[in-house]
Amino acid sequence: MKGDTHLKTSNRNILLILTLVVMLTVPLLVLKDAEFGGADGQAEDAISEINPDYEPWFSPFIEPASGEIESLLFSLQAAAGAGVIGYFLGFVKGKRNILNNSVVKN
């Protein structure tokens, strides 16, 4: 019985990985000449087109020295967020396992 569960989980994981690969490659193959840019630049262009006299309310208090530094900071922010989410999910799963084990023992 336990082998069946492992097989189902294994098949599900393989299906999820294949789905991820398809989701990542299809846009690159279908949109070969597309320009992939950030949403900030697109928003700035749209605002300038709608209202050329628009003045931003504030400016960034830290301006990254280069695009590479900006990418690094964005990556660090994403990694920190993923760490927090992973910790929370692990905490909840661990708590559930402890509760399930204590119910089984009693």
C-alpha cells in the first residue's frame, strides 16, 4: 500500500516538473522576437504617454550604482521572501506532524 502512495507522489512530481518546463519554454519559443522588459519601465512609458507633464511624487532614497547591482538586490529580496515562505510552510507541516503523532500515541 505504501509503495502505491510513493508511486502516485512520484508520478505527480514528474508531471509537475514537466508542466513547469513547458510553462517556461513555450513563451520563449512562441514569442521569439519579443522584448522581455520590466513592468517599471512599461508603467513609466504608459504614464508619460498619458500625461507628459507628470512629476513623480518621490525619488528612490538609494539609487543602485548599476543594473547588475539592482538585479542583485532584487534577487536577494526574492531569496529572502522565498526563505520566509519556505520556513512558514515547514513550520506548519512540522506542527501538523507533531499533532498527528500525538493523536496516534494517545
